[in-house]
Amino acid sequence: MNIIDELEWRDAINQQTDAEGLRELTKSKAVSLYCGVDPTGDSMHIGHLIPFMVLRRFQLAGHRPVILIGGATGTIGDPSGRQSERSLQTLEQVQENVDALTAQMKKLFISDDDANQVRLVNNYDWTKNINVIEFLRDFGKNFSINTMLAKDVVSSRLDSGISFTEFSYQILQSIDYLHLYKHEDVQLQIGGSDQWGNITSGLDLIRKKEGNEAKAFGLTIPLMLKADGTKFGKTAGGAVWLDPKKTTPYEFYQFWANTDDRDVIKYLKYFTFLSKEEIEALAAKVESEPHKREAQKALAEEMTRFVHSEELLEQAKRITAALFSGDIRSLTADEIEEGFKEMPTFTASAESKNIVEWLVDLGIEPSKRQAREDITKGAISINGERVSELEVDITAEHAIGGKFIIVRKGKKNYSLVKLV
């Protein structure tokens, strides 16, 4: 299957500048293409992954991908999708973010097994020596203010206001495409749907500088929304990050495992490298046996393995299984800390204390009467083991790894108790 046909089947194409021309080009040769990300933070989130998964598909189809880290554009700020000016970061902070994103990209997309290795570039390398006169004469002269104002990314900001700094962003990104076209043989830029204006500006600059016969193309990926109309990738706790320190592998796994039935096949097409046959088989399972959630499990496994590792996937699955079965003792202290990160947390001393008083003092139970009632009814479990005797004492020996005691009240109300 041609790469364009595959992307169409996966519903991963929003707009193309020349659909037939690009299809013919990808059939005739291995194409160099690029996608960029600005270092606005020290980690990408899953929304950033969407165009890079398309880039990876091109790579697996035999094409030559280039990943651009925007060390220069990151100091300016892309106005896309915003109604106010970005706060400028220091150059030191931008460089720290460049280093962090570069490490993430290498982990995700560079492997000794890849025949067509991803090339990593930083646009700071070719923009740092452009002075203001060169910028205005050599590049600015090629841009019409009328055309720039008509771009969605700019026109949407005219009422609220936009600085010349952010207004000039599309010129800098156009310089990127021109540089990569001339020096890296790049003929295709891909990006999210909000990047259409920037991509077409780059194509215009290439043709003005290199001639109308220059073969260069643009492709955007659709804006991803959930079935309920809300933005993909956001949770009650915020963004789902690729950095395991920001979003633990267990939380990452759970995000995908909890995908709505209406969205899961779309996500399998976008984010995994499962075949058409495998995805269609999972789609049939969603229709016939939705309660088994096999498609969600496959999605969670594929994504956690890809972003983190097989080892951390197995850890996430262990935590999930332990919480489902109540077998808390099978977890290590580190796994408990990860799995219970977002659950109510209490602090207790290591001194021995009767369970009734202990539960009330922590605030897990509102009164001794309620505590005694819940215990005698079998509604309280300590580390997965039901407690039914009122005379039980909680001691440091209950602490898993010497650190944590897990209390479950009822079927689903977990609390994490840290011993100090």
C-alpha cells in the first residue's frame, strides 16, 4: 500500500497542497520530509505525537524523515491556536528544553534497526547569523502583508492583538522549509491542521527563491477531537505527558485503556502501527464484545510500549491487575507510589495503634462508630486483606517496603497512607 493510501485509510490527512503530485512523488522515489516542534516546554505531550506518528509511517515506508527542533522559533512563539501573546522564555530555558526534546525524539524515533534513520536538526543553527538587514531584504521582501494577514493563524488574532514578533513567525518557519529544501533535499512538510498557513508560506518562499518548477509539498493532519467534542489529550489533571516524571507509565497506560468505544478505533489508526487487518479485527470486537475492551487494551499496550518500554508496560499492567484484584501485596513500594499517585494520601506515624483510632485519626473514617461498623461489615481492607476484627493494631510491619499502607473502604475507595 502506498504511504498516501495508508494515510487515507487511517483518516490521517486533512489538507494537501498537491495530492496527485505528492502521490506520484512518493511512488517514484524515497522522499525527504520534515516535521517540527518548538521547545516551549521540557517534554512533549500526546497531542504533539500526532504528526510525528505520520512521520514515522513515512519512515517505515522507506522515506527519509527529518525532525526539526525549533531552537530559534521557540524563542519567538507560534501564535497558532492562541488568543494572547506567549511569555518569552530565556535563551537558557529554551536550550534546556531543546536538549530535553532532542533526547525524547532520539528515544522514540531513532533505532539501530532503522534502515532510514531520522535526522535531527535545530533551526537555530541556520538562523542565528541572519542579521536584521538580511532578514528584511532577503526574506521579508518576499512576503505580502495582505497575504500574511489573511492566514487563519494571524486573522484569528487581529481582534485580540498580535505583536510583530509573533506575526513574523511564519517567515521564520518559511526560512526553515527553504533551508531544508536546499540543504537536506526535503520536499514535504507535514504538521497539524493549524500549521497550514505556515506550510503554504514556506512553499511560496521556495518557489520565489528556487523557481516555479521547484517540487515541494505540504500535508496537514486533521484536528483530533474526542467523540464528545472535547479536545483530545486533556484529562482532569491536565495534559498527558511523554516524560514519565510528569505522567507516570501507569497513568499513561490508564489514559489509553479508558478510551471511549467511539474513539478507540480512530486512535488505533492514528497512534499504532498495527496492520489494517489487526485493527479491523479489533473493530469487530468493539461491536460484538465491547465489555472485554480488547481494543482499548491493545491501544494501551502499543502506546505504552512505544513511548516508554516493554518493562514499564509490564509494570503498568501489574499495577492495573493488582488494583483490580485487590492483591496489593504483590506490588513494590515504587509501584504503589506510582499507582496511587492521584488517590487520597494521608500521613501517619509508625507507632502501633488500634485500627479504629487509626482510621479516625487519619480522617479516613468520620467517627469511631462508623469505623467499627465498616470493619465488622467487612468494608475495610488493609493492603488488600479484609479486616473484620476490632482489636487489630496497625503497626510498621503493615507497611509495604517500610513506606506505604493501602486502605480500601468499600469496593473502590482507596487511600494511600505514608508512614513517617
